[in-house]
Amino acid sequence: MEHTLTTLPASRRPGCPFDPPKELIQAREHGPISRYTFPDGHEGWLVTGYDLARSVLADSRFSSRKELMRHHPLIDYGDIEVPPAPPGEFLLMDDPRHSRYRKPLVGKFTVRRMRLLTERVEQVTAEHLDAMEAAGPSADLVTAFARPIPSVIICELLGVPYEDRGFFQENIDKFLGGEVGDEELFAAYTATQRYLAELVAAKRANPTDDVLSDLTDTDLTDEELRGVALILLAAGFDTTANMLALGTFALLRNPEQLAALRADPGLTDGAVEELLRYLSVAKQFQRVALEDVELGGRTVKAGATVILSYNTANRDPERFADPHALDLRRQDGGHLAFGHGIHQCLGQQLARVEMRVAFPALFDRFPTLRLAVPAEEVPLRPEIADIYGVKSLPVTWDV
Ligand code: HEM
């Protein structure tokens, strides 16, 4: 019988902060694709199998266009019109519109370019560890470490002048962190947009050594550059911040894995990939079928919305042995945590550099780092948040 899910859960199971909700795991047990009835009544699909998710992501018959994304997986917005993505915000566009923006950016985010940033990431990490140590012996790891590090790095990449950092970081923290009310969120979003417009104008007048200045040398308009800057911020800050905080939480809850990582620095790269797979903080994205498509033996009709559950696909037992175990020595790589296909994460090499530097530096600096509250009391983000993670992570250490 066909498996149908009528609601997605709003939160995870108590005591299992790292596992996808059990309804999604059960859906995968029934098969790689299930029917999903959206809250507004739309009859769509949910893909939880690894191979099937990859095939959708590589298939141009499935669209990422914002104006087609009319159905929210958890909220009934009724029959709304959604406008196309504004110029520059290419995550929610298809080719060729998408590649107009992605192409000039690709060369700025290569493995080589990002490796050159390693030293700077080390400095920024050390500065934050110094401040944390000086204020200790306890801290909220989210505000002291996980959020500021990617925030400083993205500011530098975009070329935000040092004197504007405080204001800028405060606003992006509010509008991307999802921890403030609607009014404050809107004010922070507007302030960020206004600031980015000024920044683009300043870079055009006086180019400096950063990604945004480089882009002023292309045929992108100011409005497009502002959109690109916004998407880089939105995609690159909250994701990495949540990986750092949730990753630390997961390692503290798996002491034998953490001990292996401490004992063998050669394990770091593999550990980062395994944490990406195991946690999959960018937990799901959607696509819309542009025509009827056969998928896993079902016909997905033109116009149907397909939810791709990256976190469940990354726990697919047909792809990963013992998928629910965090195993830093795992050899079966190739996770979907950065997506796949034309929208595959542009900033993945940067995110890797940040995590490969930050995790070992944190555990080196604080050999006795531990949770300062019982694990069940660590506040988790609800499933409605686009990016999964912890709201705060109280930690302490011996001095
Ligand atoms: C661990 C951290 C990160 C994770 C887990 C992550 C995850 C993802 C995923 C899953 C996608 C694909 C979305 C889709 O399928 O529609 C994506 C796209 C993207 N990411 Fe990341 N990301 C991370 C860090 C970053 C960073 C540091 C940057 C840049 C500074 C960045 C920039 C982007 C951009 C620009 C896209 C859109 C690409 C396109 O549409 O062509 N990401 N990311």
C-alpha cells in the first residue's frame, strides 16, 4: 500500500536531538518516496531515499523557482501568489537565470581560494577562544563561538569594513537567527538591505580586495549585486553556525568519538564529513515538477511539490551502513548535506575550512569541555526553522 504522510512533525523526539523525526524515518522504511498532503491540501510528495533524492536534484524537470513554491510543508498559507526571486537571489531560480549569478562566483569559492583563507580562520577562531577563556569557566557556545566565527569570515569575504561589523552582524544575527519577533525581524531585514545597497555603491566607487568588489567588474547591476550578497549571507552564516554548535553538542554526547578525534588529528576531515551527514542541518529543500515525471515507480504530476528530506536521505540504510551511528571513521562518504546538482552548495569549501579549523581548536583549548546543563535541557530549534540546530549550548570547563 502507498505510504502517505499528512503532517510533518513540529519537533524531534525527546532525547533524540540528532535524529530526523521518527515519522520521516518510518516513511523511509516504507520506501524512498511517499505521498505528502501539505497543510493547505496540496497533494505532493516526500522523498526520503538517498538515490532518489540525488536523481531529483540532478533532473532539470524539477524546478527551484520561487514563484512555484506555493506550498509550505508545515503551514497553510492558503491560495497565495508568490513573486519570482528578486534579482541576484539565485538559490530560488533555474538555469539560465541561476547561472548568470552562480558562474562569476564559482572561481571565488574554489578549494584553493578557500585554503588560502585557513590562516585567517585560525586567527579569528583563536581570538574568540581567547575571549571565551577570559570570560569563563562557562559560556554559551552559540554566542561565544559558533555564530561569531562564520559571521566575521563572511563579513570579510563581502568586504564589510571593520567599523561597520558590529551593526551589520547584529542585524544579520537577528534576521537569520529566527530568535526575535516579527517586528524586530522586519527591522533587521530592512536595515541589512539598506546597508548592502550602501556597501555595493561603496565597492563600485572604491573596489577593495573582496568578493563583492570583484563582482563590480562583471555586468551585474547594483540591485543584482545586493541580491547576491544577501544570498551569500543567508546561505553561509546560519548553516555553518549551527553545524559548529550542534556538532559540538553531538561530539560531547559521543565521548568515545570525541576521544578518537582528540587522539588523531588526521581524523579531522573525515569527522567533519561525518558530522555533516549525521546532523544535516540544512534538513530539507523543495522542488516542483515542471512536467509529469516517473519517480520510484510513481507518477509525479506537473505542478506537484516534492519535499527532499536531506537529513533522512543521509540516514538511508541502503546507502550508509548503521546510518544512525555517528562514526567518524566511516568510509562510505558522499553525503547530501550540501545538496547535489546545479544548486549544490557554493560555499562548501569555505564551510569545510571553518569546521576543520574550529572543532580541533575548541577541543584543544578546553580539554575538559562539557555541557553545563543536562542534555535534555539544551534548547533545540523547532522543525519550522529552515536550518536545524540548538538555540544555545551552555558549556563549562575546568580551570
Ligand atoms: C555547513 C554549512 C553549510 C551547509 C550545510 C550548506 C548547505 C547547502 C545546501 C543543502 C544547499 C543546496 C540547496 C538546494 O538544494 O536547493 C546550499 C546552497 C548554497 N549554499 Fe550552502 N551550506 C553551508 C555553508 C555555506 C557557506 C559558508 C556559503 C557561502 C558563503 C554557502 C553558500 C551557498 C549558496 C550561495 C547556495 C546556493 C547555490 C545555488 O543555488 O547555486 N553555503 N547550501
